[in-house]
Amino acid sequence: MNFKHRLEYILLRSIIFFINLLPVPLVLALCSSIGMFAWVFFPFRIKVAYKNLSTVFPELDHSQKLRLLRKVYIQFTRTFGLIFILHRKRLVNLIQNAEIGNRQLLDDTLKRGNGIILTTIHASWFEAYFAWFNLHGLPTSLIYQEQSNPLSDRYFINQRKKYGTSLVNLSSSAGMKTFEKALDSNRILIVSLDQSYRGKGIWVPFFNRPLPCAKGAAILHLRTCAPVLTSVYYMDKGKLHIDFNQVKLPSYTEINEENISDISARSVRLYEPFIRKYPEQWFSIFHRLWSKKDYPEVRRSFRQVFF
């Protein structure tokens, strides 16, 4: 364990300790203020977020995009504050009482005994989404990207265990056989789609631009015939929502690039309406999805920053 990792971990735990001394409304107010401060003085990855937003909302003018981005920065910092206090009774109750869209679809699909490939995208309430599966005792396996700091990585995995033990964390490096085994055991396998898997992904249209999308979900379906579902999670009017939907797929006879592309495209395009409706809750807006370079400067007037 190197010194840098230990120092980062000490800083993380110090922040968590401080935040947990505060009541929930004060945590949200503090994090909102930090988000506004970052927006005004240190707008991290603003060029990436602006270009992504332009892809999602080509009809918006420059000022409209900046107003929306201000909300994105505030939501982004609020998310981190909420992660550290998610175990509090008020928030646990919020998760337990989440409004579930198409819960019957999830239950009926699981009863078939072939497992579920549950696709999703990165949104603000991701830890609450994971906690919901644990709190309701659903046999779930989460494919996650390990953090570079093993101490922080272990901390967040242990945090998820506070809500139950039905959700198992599987490293993305575990391999397809491990993921297939989870499906063979009739588990819900959570796979995230909205990342740029350049060199490893399959190119599919996403908001009318080619995106190198993860192809693991498609390959797993072709190998196991496990059904593919979508899932989104979001806050609306003070209530947590989790919605499930079916990805309608034809019968495929072989594993090839054409079929992998078709399954991936059918899955990822179902998330476009959600992102357009809740763009400030879309976490991947800061990721270099469609391009790794060529991000122009984003000019902001005083009025555009504050109004």
C-alpha cells in the first residue's frame, strides 16, 4: 500500500466524518454551495460537459446550455454528499419506499429462472439504486469498475453491505465466465452501458452520434439467452423512482458483430428520453463519451455565470 493511497483514504474518511456531524438539510445546502462555487470559479470538465450537452440538446442556445450546466454542477456535488449519509434513517426510508415502475416485469422475468441482464446508465442516485436491491433481498450481481485506491474501493464495497448481503460486487475484470455463472444462478446482473469503451466496445448510434458502447450485455445475451432489461433511477418531487423496462429483441442464431451491435443499439437508445428529461441527474455528462479530444473553450459572461 503506497503513501499516496493512505493519504487519499485519510482525507476521504475525514470528509465523511465531518459530513456525518451535520443534519441532512445542512449537508445538502453545503454541497449545493460547493457546487455553485465550483461552477463559478473552477468549472471542472466544463468543455466535456458542454459538448455532451450540445449533443443531447442541439436545439438549445448557448445561454440555455449554461443555465442547465449550472444545475448539473450543483447536482453533481450534492450527489457526493448524499453518498456519505445514505445510511441515515431518513434516506433509508426514502430508498425502501421508492416508487418502482414495472416491478412486476422484474419479478416475472426472474421467475423464469434464466437470470436477468439488467442494463443501466450512470445517474446521481447510483448508491441508492444499489441499496434498493439489497434492502429488498433481490439476488443481484453488480459489475463495477475497481477504483485505483484499494482502500477507498474496499470502503465503498463495505458501505453497500450495510443495506443487506443479496447484492454481490463483481469486478469488471472478473471475466465473462463469472458473469455467465451469475446468470446461471438466476441472478440479476447489473451492466452499465453509458461509458466510452473505445477499443473494446461496439460502435452504436447514441443521440445520433456513434458511441463505443459496452458490448458485454449483448454478448451475454447471445451466450445465455438471458432477457435484457433497462433500468433508470432518479429523484422527482422529493421521491426516489426506479423504472424497469424490457428490451425487445428478435431471435439471434449466432454471435457476431452485427448481432452484438443490434442488441447494444436497441438497449442504449432506450435511455435517450430519460437523459433528455433529467439531464442534471445524468452522471456521465462529464465523461468523454463521443470524443477523446477537440473540446473547444466555453466562454461565459458574468450574466451567464450567475443568471
